[in-house]
Amino acid sequence: MTLSFRRLPRRLVVVARKGGVGKTTTAAQLAMALAQIFGIEVLLVDQDPQANASARVGVAEGEAPRTLNDVYLWVLQHPEFGIHHAIHPTTWPGVSVVVAEEALKFRESEGDHLMDLRLRLAFERSAAELAERFGAVVIDTLPGTGALLRNAILGATDLLVVTDPEPDGLKGADRAIKAAQSIKATQHPDLNILGILVNGYDASLGEHQRCVADLVAAHGDLVWEPWVPHRADVLTARGLQVPVQRIKANGARDYVRKLNIHARRIGAALDLQENK
Ligand SMILES: Nc1ncnc2c1ncn2[C@@H]1O[C@H](COP(=O)(O)OP(=O)(O)OP(=O)(O)O)[C@@H](O)[C@H]1O
Ligand SMILES: [Mg+2]
């Protein structure tokens, strides 16, 4: 299968081996930060059958007429079908979504050479529609190593690892980087492995300080500063299904300020031009 990505917006995949490290929070918040800072529309693709990213941006289960599961099922059967057929609006400014649903879990074990290229094919089919409307795509993934994750990485142009500053998270970040390097070496030479973002950092915890020091010792410049802090306002925003930007509190402002530093760095890597 020969595919051209020339006209497609760049696509950032957010990955981690360990669950609960903040992939979904980071992916959704980065999507909105990229939209705001670079004055673009961003498409958030929810690759996790838990559909947390879909809920995070305010789309209720069953609300979107088509889901990513439909995309996986139809893209190989209908030559005209692309991911743009499943785009749904959100309440977050500048962010649209392709929602997940629980049935997506049945796609997780359907891996082989062709099946792993379904998301990439769905993007390619929609190249014109996506290029016209979106400046970037952000893909949220599920923890693990199955077919959905391989599809997400093979469909992306750029990859960001998220970890928490805990020993298990570090092990997961290490494995995620090695897995990405292996996919780049064998199947996807154009993949840019951007770096490792530390989320949920608490400066008062000695263990967090030790863990980030170990992470930097192991991966050097791949580890992105500043560490994104653990802030209760992030949980408040989640409960209200609003972006953290909407919470008027010091903790929320601190989180957003640090995340925006990463968003600017990602935008530069994706060749986006900042709004002046
Ligand atoms: N920086 C933060 N400060 C405080 N809470 C956070 C932060 N980042 C994430 N959380 C909270 O931690 C929990 C897990 O976050 P999230 O759902 O983003 O992780 P995940 O890696 O996507 O999980 P999963 O592996 O289940 O997909 C959520 O309740 C989220 O609101
Ligand atoms: Mg998640």
C-alpha cells in the first residue's frame, strides 16, 4: 500500500504503557492549547474504548452518530470511507473529536500488516477534508501494546510519551520509547519521537524528585522540562467537563502555564506558526 501524507495535517500520538498517568488529560489539554496558541482547529481522535477523551471534551456516550469503531470497520470495506465521516463538534474551543465507544475493544486483537494500517488509511482517505479544516490532529491512546496502539502510531507523524514520576511510570516510559524506536526502525521511518512529558509532579515528594532524576539520567534531552504539576484543579475541570483554562485558580493557572510551554514546543516541531 503506497500512501502520500503530503496534504494531511501533522498527527501527534500521545502514548504510555502504564495506565492513569495522564495521557487523556494531556492529549485533550494539548489539543486545545495548540488551537489557542496557533489559531488552528485541532482534531482529537479517541483511540481508547473507555472513551475518556470523548467524555473529557463534553461528548456523551451515544451522542455522536459515528465512532472510531465505525471507522475501523468501514475503512477496509468502503473505498470512499475516511475518518472525516466521523468528526463530531465539542464544547472546547477549536477542538473537534472522533469519539470512541466500548465496542472498539473488539478491534484490539485484530492485528496484522493490513489491519495495523486502518487508521493511517482513514486519514489518507480524508486528506483533502482534514487539510482544509484542521491544523493538527492529536491521538489519545489506551495503555498496552495491541492493534489499536499500533494503528495509532502508524497513523501518526509525531509521538509524545507521557509518564508520571513514579517507578512503574518510568519503566513504562522506557518501554514506550523502545517500542516507538522499534516501530520507527521497522515500519515507520518518518515517525518523529518528540520526547517524554512528566505529568502529575509533586515537588514536595522526594520520590518524585528521584524519579525524574533517574528519567533524565536514562533519556537525557528526550525528557521535557518543566514537569507538569499535580493540581487538584485538573480534577475539578474534569468533573465539570471543561478545559482547565476555565478554572480560575492558581493551581489551574500553574498547570496551564507549564502545559503551554510543551504545546509551543510541539507546535514548533509540527511546523505550526504562532498567533502574534
Ligand atoms: N496534572 C494533573 N493533576 C491532577 N490530576 C491529574 C493530572 N493529570 C491527570 N490527572 C487526573 O488523573 C486521572 C488519570 O488521568 P488520565 O485519565 O488523563 O490518565 P490516562 O493515562 O489517560 O489513563 P488511562 O490509562 O486509563 O487511559 C484523572 O482523574 C485525571 O483528572
Ligand atoms: Mg486515557
